[in-house]
Amino acid sequence: MAAIPSVSFPALGQVSWMKSGLLSTRFSVSPRFRGFRFTTSSSSSQAIVFSAAATSGVPPTVAETKYNFLKSYKRPIPSIYNNLLQELLVQQHLLRYKRTYQYDAVFALGFVTVFEQLMEGYPSSEDRDAIFRAYIEALSEDPEQYRKDAKKLEEWSRLQNANSLIDFSSRDGDVENILKDIAERAQAKGNFSYSRFFAIGLFRLLELANATEPSALEKLCAALKIDKRSVDRDLDVYRNLLSKLVQAKELLKEYVDREKKKREERSGSQKANEAITKCIGDHQYVRC
């Protein structure tokens, strides 16, 4: 399955509930690599313990999930990306192993959207995809299912408008049934666990359907039996996260640019010295 391309969310700044800059940040930097390491006093015994926990029916610990990620993806990750990935992994681990957790396609769309946004500008697209697979598999879930469901919802929402998107409950269809199932579970408050990724998934649906009216989010939340206040709150948190990431990447880009300029200046000075040395040598040869 091909990776879902990163998105710029141009319409988000047009309405009050989609605050400017929330999802429209784009990055293009060449970050300096600073890898991370995972060390343990006895890696073999640690692996045995993790394996036993995975097969005993006992939810794994956060440390085990991190270990599985690092074991699957062994290459160094620039710290500016790694810090955020580790934070997200911890948050998603806690959500993944809640008693009420149940995977759904809107959650998947939200996570894929967040991942692509945060990892935009990563030096290698191949490594980015490998990180995605390692991340999801560390949570004992299927990365291909995430990609497949996110793509399906994106394709469906592009064919909708504000009214048809919100009126999903009156129609039959694959995505419509997914949304109806979410609404039923949310209303019953049983095996539905709201999350920030779910909120981002909702916004992505609205953006692709060009549902930019201020009331669109409120109506969609009502149709899905979701508390809009929670969505607004989580959206603010995500906006702050992206804002910090933008600042960090700008500082990193300035550092990389300065180092590149210094290398070019040193290289130019070295070439000039070599040319002068050669010229002096040729002059002495002629005199002889």
C-alpha cells in the first residue's frame, strides 16, 4: 500500500473552529541526525520477559512497547522527530490498552494525518515508512490496516459535501456503516474511547469534503454523539504541539544552514590555497 501523501489543509484557516496554522504547517528541512539508543543490562532476558508478557494476556508496559519499536527500527532518528514520536507512542500505548479501546477507521485517519504532518521533511521517505510500520507494530496493530482505512475515508470524504457527510446515518455504505457503528458505541459509552487522533480524523473528513461552515463540526459531533468541547480542547493541544515543532525545526534549519555555509567557506579557502601553492610551484619550475 502506497503511503498517503502529506497534506497542507489549506481550508482550515478559513473557519473559526479550524484555527489558523493548526494543520497547515509545512516543513522542508535537512535535520542533523542525533540517534537514540536503548540499553539494558541483559537484552536477551529482557526480550524473553517481553515475549512472555505478550502471550500471557497481560497488557504490555510502556517500556515493552518502546522496546518493540526500537527492536523493529534500529536506525538512528533525528532527535527533533524522535522526541515527538516517543511522546506519541507513550500516549497511544495508554489509549491502546484501555479497557474501552476499539480500533476504528476515523482514529486511523487521525493518526496517519498526525504522523504525516509531524514527519514531513524527514530526510528519507523510505525510512519514514519503516518508522510508521515499526510504530504501529509495536502497539500490536496492523500498519497496512491503518493506511488502508485512512485512504478509504479520504477517498469517500472527497465525494461528499457538508450535508451528505453529516447525513451519513440515513444511507448505507462501507464508510457510512463505520460512522454509524462509531455513533452507536459513543452513545452507549461502552467500547468507545475518544482520543485526540479521533478528533483530527474528524477534521480531516470535513476538510476533504470542503465543509468549511462554522456549524459543520458541531453537526458532525452531534451526529457521532461526540462531545464537541473535547474536540475543541484537543485541537488546541495539537495546535500548540505543531507550533513548538515549527519553532524547533526553524532553529534546526538555521543551524544546518550556518554549518553548510561554514563548510563551503572552508572548502573555498582550501581550494584557493591549493591554487596558490600550484601557481608558486609552476613559477619555480619555469625559473629552473
